[in-house]
Amino acid sequence: MKFNIQRNQLMESVQDVMKAISSKTAIPILSGMKIEVTEEGVTLTGSDSDISIESFIPKEEDGIVYIDGIEPGSIVLQAKYFPDIVKKLPDQTVEMKSDDQFNVTIKSGHAEFNLNGQDAEEYPQLPKLKTENSFEISVDLLKDLIRQTVFAVSTSETRPILTGVNMSIKDDKLHFVATDSHRLASRNIPIKDIQEQHISNVIIPGKSLNELNKILADTQEKIEISVTDNQILFRTEHLYFLSRLLDGNYPETSRLIPEQSKTNIVIDSKELLHSIDRASLLAKESRNNVVRLVTKENETLEISSNSPEVGKVQEEVKADSIDGEELKISFSAKYLMDALKVINSEKVVISFTGAMRPFIINPIENSDEILQLILPVRTY
Amino acid sequence: MKFNIQRNQLMESVQDVMKAISSKTAIPILSGMKIEVTEEGVTLTGSDSDISIESFIPKEEDGIVYIDGIEPGSIVLQAKYFPDIVKKLPDQTVEMKSDDQFNVTIKSGHAEFNLNGQDAEEYPQLPKLKTENSFEISVDLLKDLIRQTVFAVSTSETRPILTGVNMSIKDDKLHFVATDSHRLASRNIPIKDIQEQHISNVIIPGKSLNELNKILADTQEKIEISVTDNQILFRTEHLYFLSRLLDGNYPETSRLIPEQSKTNIVIDSKELLHSIDRASLLAKESRNNVVRLVTKENETLEISSNSPEVGKVQEEVKADSIDGEELKISFSAKYLMDALKVINSEKVVISFTGAMRPFIINPIENSDEILQLILPVRTY
């Protein structure tokens, strides 16, 4: 194996693939990165057996040559040192080669690294997905779907199914839903020209989606999503991101969502966020981050929190409108802040059905696309 | 106590004073911040009994009013929540007041915090230093003195005296020296118009100097340094930084420094730094960060490192000149990188006296002001 490559291209791919590699793996060879060279280019592969990532660097693209001097072959390299080595190489080009003893030489400028590699034959084959269940969306929409739901997955393993995001296609819409049973985040996008799909109970680990979101740049390029019984594949031109799916049935969440409301508030999203943030400052330890919201005269909300040992805080926030019944309700400041941060909307509508029932936050525009639901906290 | 203050001024002072406050203190009231208001302005005080910091915000300065509505008084406030509260207040001005029950009210915009304070009478008095041993230098020079020496103090408590920096005045020069017995960092500056001083064995805790360096902005303003038997005071117009001194005799370090050398290298500081950095990548764990330097023909150095399990790295670096005996030497990459990073000089001179003797790094200009010394490592 031998090739010369542009350092920046190599660096970018190495960083993407590293997201799948864990130093704590039961299968020793998975602590390494596989490097495979063909006449078309270089493919880097990393896997922790839950997530597998392949990144392809083409020999040439848009008339720019990234790789030359190719002698095909493959090797597995210790992943722990490789990113730092590439980052700190002195020259813009890097020469890599391996011999039949799996010795790898990396040269750049006057620097030369000799590393012990491993036989690529010993690296597990990634499954090649065969499925009819494929569809495409744009990368930036996928990133929105992830960002607006994944934070609400459960961090506890008591109900493993809730550590994932439920993906489904229904009525020409793609839905992402996550809940940790104290709150729920849901986002959908219209999805057209799609053949009848049989996707309803796909549960993607939250961790996989977080890593995928980090790797994907915010572009309008297309990404292909393919689903089998136990795996999901996200594929762009140069990236192949494979994740296992969670096994089990995702709970029916639609019945959690109240259909009617008794109090409706329209309010500036940022003003409410900052006010909740301040109220939560004193509540962080003693009261599990609980703040209180009370409707007042003149379209005013009172946000408050009381932490007997430290003190109390209260603040009046002007709403655009408050309709319906008077309300006193307590809830986790963190949950409301999380929800407000991911709703890309200057104004939000908050719909309450009484102090003991879940409440809903929607953006004021495209309100049926994003829904955030929070369960209140009893404080008496 | 009552006053209205500009939030930004308050924030800056709070952040400085927080550097002296520890939540883990044996004296409970020291987990608080003292706020003292007089007709002249507001003084904030924090202390962990090793370091004490006072920051003064004048009522008015250069025609700008920072504080108004003053009713003198004082209070101690829980320091844990105070910085976050100030940072997140909605308005540019802040009203603070306390009643005789030590209840503190902080108002800004529509937000109001009510906090439990403590009686300022219970806060320990900071000692007022009385000494003739005072001198002034500019803040940026003091920051250089600190930055170029403090990293070399010992982190081990086996010889507590080495956790401090030795400050002395001799022959119209102010010296800072630190050593952990594996390396030594020394910087001096000329200091004129100073009466005969009796400062020779002042040992300032490294931690104090690190905190002081963080607080001081890089200005050419003067800072006054006053020393007593067991304390040192750094004072600018609005800041009062008091530290205890370490007790004991600092070792005589001048005899560690070789007077002659057998091999002298002049080299670009950054090129050497990057090359050592690369060589240390593989050496981080197995070999305690040891790299090897060998002089070659044609003004060339070979920097290398070998870590049997991972691999090896070697690199040739061009020096400006290599004079004297051939040399093969091994040393800690970290120590040399630390030294090169603080020497503000494009070129450095490295003077060796054989593979088993300490070597010295000086800047090529003003070479008698900065000296970094490193002990080699035996590798046979």
C-alpha cells in the first residue's frame, strides 16, 4: 500500500471516522482505523460495533487532485495516535506506505513516523445493507430533526428503548420523536415522491444520532437513509454511517399529547428563555431545578423560584397574549430551556391544560412541525 | 447598604475577587464575598486565607459615573451564586441593597433576587501591611516574570518550598526563579532608582502567582509590590492582592547552572518546538515523554523517539549553527516545550555540557535575562 495525500483532506476524514472508534472495545482490532487504498481513492473505516463510519477521499474531485502515487492495499493502524500525528505533520502533503510486515511509514517534510500496523484481513467486514426501504432528505433538514429531538432521549438504561429516537414515516411525513417520560420532543417534515414505505418502528440510539449530527456539515446536499430490521444506514457521497437499531416497541406517544388546552400564552422565545435561566440559578441544587410560572393581569407572567437556604428570585415577563384560565404551574427549568433553545422561532405558543397536566410548546409559525411537551412538577 | 451600579463594572470585579474564593474552606464565612459600600465606591473582598483579593469600584472615574444612590454599609453574600446572577441580569444597571436582617435584594430590569446575606462584622479583617520593603514595576513586566518561571514550580508537596517562586533583588535586578529539581526557570529584569532593599528569600506560592497573572490585564501601568516576613502585597489603583509567603530557605540554585559549555546550538525556536512536539506524540505514555537529540553533519539535528509498542518517529531539523563537540542526549519533551513556549525569541541558543549534565536554553537577544535549564534523562 502506498499513496501521497493532501494533509487537510486526510485530517477531515480521520476526525469523522474517529467518532466511531472507542479505546474501550471488547474487540481489540476495533481500537484501530482501517485504511484501504484503491485506484479510486482512500477509504477510512472506524467502528465500535454499534456505530460504523466509512469516509472516502476520492483521488480527484472537481479537477483537484487529492491523492497520487497510488499502490492499492490496506492496513489497520492504532487509532489513538493517528489523529494527533496527522494534525501535527509539518507539510501539506503526506506520504503513507506499508510493507508486508504491516509496518507503516508516514512521511511529511523532514518528519518520518514508523508505526506498527495490523493485517486489514482481520478487520470485521461492515455489512452491506440490502433493502428497498430507502429515501432521501437534505442534510440540513436531517440535522434539524436530530437537534430538535435527540436531547429528550432518556439517559437511564431502565427503559433502554427510551434512549433512542423513534423514526417513522406516515401520511407523507417523516417523524422523529424522543421522550424520557418526563418530556417529549417531536419534529416532522413533509416528505414527497416517496414510494409506500414500511417504516414505523425504527428506534435509532440517541448516541448514534449525536455523532452523526457532529459529522454532517450544514449543507443542502442529499443524504440517503436506508433501513433494515436491525440497522440503519446514512449515506452521502463520501460518507457511510451505519448504526444498529434498538430492539423493541416504541411506546405510543400520541395519546400523551393533550388535544385541548385551557390557557394559551404567546411570548417572545428569548425573553422567556433568559427569564427561566435566571430563575433557575438558585434552584439548581436544592429544588431539582424547579421554577414556578403564574399568570397575572395585563398579559404578564411571573416566573419565580425559591430555595430556602439561598434565597428567592422573581421576575415579571410581558407576554404577547395570555388567553383562557388563570394558571399556577411548576416545572423543570432545564426542560423548558432545552425546548426553547431548539425551537427556531422568535415567538412561541405555550398551551396548558391545568397545573397537573403536560403542557406543549410550539413555534408560532409551522406550528404542526415542532412540538415540545413537558410534564409539570407537583410542589404541594 | 444601598447602591446602583453598572453591571459590567460589577461583573469584572466579581470575577477578579472570585479567584480567591474557594467553596472548600474551613472558615464558612470565607465561602462568601464581602461587599463594602462607602461614599467613595464599592469594595469587594474574597479570601481563602492563603490569598486575599480586594477590588475597588470607584463611584466615578474619568468623568464616568459607575455608582450612584449610595447608602454606606456592608454585607457578606454567598459567593457561589453571585457571579452567575450578575452575569445573567437583564439590565445594564443593578440595584443592590441590604436590610438589618442581612436580607439582600438585587434588582435589574424586571428581575428581583432576594438572597440571605451574613453580617460583614464576622468577616475576618485583612491585615494592613506595614513595610518599607516596597517597589514598583510595570504590570506587563510582572506578568512576564510570572509566566516565564511559574510553570517550573514543583507540583509535589514533598519539598513544599519548591512549590513557590523565589523572588529576590540583587545588583539592581529583580530575579524570579523556580525549580522542581528536574528543571529550572529564571528571569530577571533591571530595576532602577530603588533604595537598598533587603529582599532575598521571598518565596511566593506558585498558585498565588498564577491567580494574580490571570487577574492582571496586560498594561504598562505600575504595580506596587510590598513584602513583610510572611506576606506579599501586589497593589494597583483598584486591586489589592495579598498572598502568604512560603516559610523556609530557598535552595541556592546558581551553582546548578553550568558555567562552560561543550556544544552550542543556535536554532529557530518554533521549528524546534514543533519537531519536539511531533517526536513526543508516541512517547507520551511508555517512555515518560522522553525524546532524543543527536547532532549530525551540516548543521542538522536529529530528533527522535521510540516507543516499541507503537512505533518510532524521527525528524531532521536544520539549525542555524552547531558548534563544539558531537552530542547524543535524551530529555523530557514536555520540559523543553514548556521552556521554548515562554521564551519570546525567534531564535534560541542551547548550551550543552555533555549528555549527563544539565543544559541551558537562552533567547539569542537579551540572553542574560531569561535562562531555562533542563536535566537530561539517562537512557542506557
